[in-house]
Amino acid sequence: MAENIAGNIILNSSMNNHILNHLPYKSSFRFVDNISLLSENEVRGEYTLKQDSFFYEDHFAGNPVTPGVIITEIMAQIGLVVLGIFLILKETDLNFSDDDENLFPLLTSTDVSFFKMVLPGQKVTVVSKKQYFRFGKLKCYVEMLDSEHEVVAKGMFSGIIKNIELKK
Amino acid sequence: MTRQEILSELKTVISPYTTNKEMLAGIDDQTDLIKDLKINSANLVDIIIDAEAKYDIEIDYDSADKMVNVGTCIDVISEKLSEKI
């Protein structure tokens, strides 16, 4: 571990990506490839849109464009869920893997503006800055950038992680 | 600061988080933030943070847990204000 100028602990990338094992999303709904920066106040991660993702076939037929709701989901998974899991692990010192089966991240509000289209195969970068993490609620200002570092979308995201006992 | 004064200021704090402005105008101690004012439960955290900034107080986890209706919100705020002096 190294300390950056702000005094935040920056984990190396293999440790960052260890967090990905805790994400509850699988296959077609997992939108994080890599976490390049993770600290108590900020997270940065990347995702490359798959050419054969299920939503391109119908959105739009013959003219595939990434839906805004998927852009929002990518921003939430990297910007809120990855940071949220990191903060909870840090706070509780709890061995997550023993006990994480009933933990689900829930989005409580979003307010996003979209600026550019994202096409199949494009790589996007999400940068999220923590506004606060209190009483179990995480609020972040999140931006998505394309490979030219231009803003694709930006907005405020909030969510909580809840322990839900699902009916078996 | 009297309970009445806190109540009227609380209306301003709560206002951004409820669309039910008619109900907000007539709130009293019994008004439930979630059931009556239909506030998104995650926004209770924002109300607490806004109240902390407004009164320059710190609301801990146990106090926050009590803040379910207008009366208990006023209780916590006046308690924290009196601790300040």
C-alpha cells in the first residue's frame, strides 16, 4: 500500500479487483472490468461494452446504441457499489465472504444528465467522488468519460446496502 | 430556541424532500416523515445532514434513529442545541 498526497490509501490494482469478487452481479448484468483507483473518497473504474450484449439487439433494431438505463447502471456499479462495499469492509473489518449472501446494494436516487452516445465495443471510464457516507447511505458525484476523456454522462447517485433475507 | 421556532425552520429543511407541500404547511409533532410526508427513507439521511449544517450540531446514530416524526426531530435538535451552550 502506498499513501498518495491527500493521505488516502491507494490499494494496488490486484487488491482493488479483489472487491469485484464481492459484487452480486453476474454475467450479462455485471458492468465493471477493472478498478484502477480506490480510496475512501474516490473510485475510478473501466468497462468495455460488449458487442453482443443483450440490449443491443432491440435498442435499436439495426442501430445499436447503449441505453441510458445501462449507462446509469455502469455508473452506479462502479461509482456507488464498488466504493460502498470498500467502505463497509473497512468499517466493519468483517470477513465479507462468510456473510455476504444476503447483502444487496439498493439504488435510492439518481439524477443523471447524458451528453454523448456510447456504441457497442466502446470503453468507458467512471470516476466517482464521495459526497458523504453516513447511516449506511452513500452519496457520490459520478462522471462517465469516453476514451477521448469527454464527458458522456454525469450526476448524483445515492444508495444503501441492505441485508435482505430472501424467501427460500 | 422554542419548539415552535424549530418547527417552522424544520419545514424549510424538509421542503426539498417532499412533494406534499399542503401537508408540510400543516405539520405537527405527530406528523410521520415517511408515512405522512411520503419522504424516501434514504432522504431522511439528507434531512439529518441538512439539520446538522443549519444548527451546527452533530447527530449521532442513536439520535438519528429516533427521528421518525416531526416531534422526535424537534426533540433531538433541541437536545443537541442545549448541549452546545
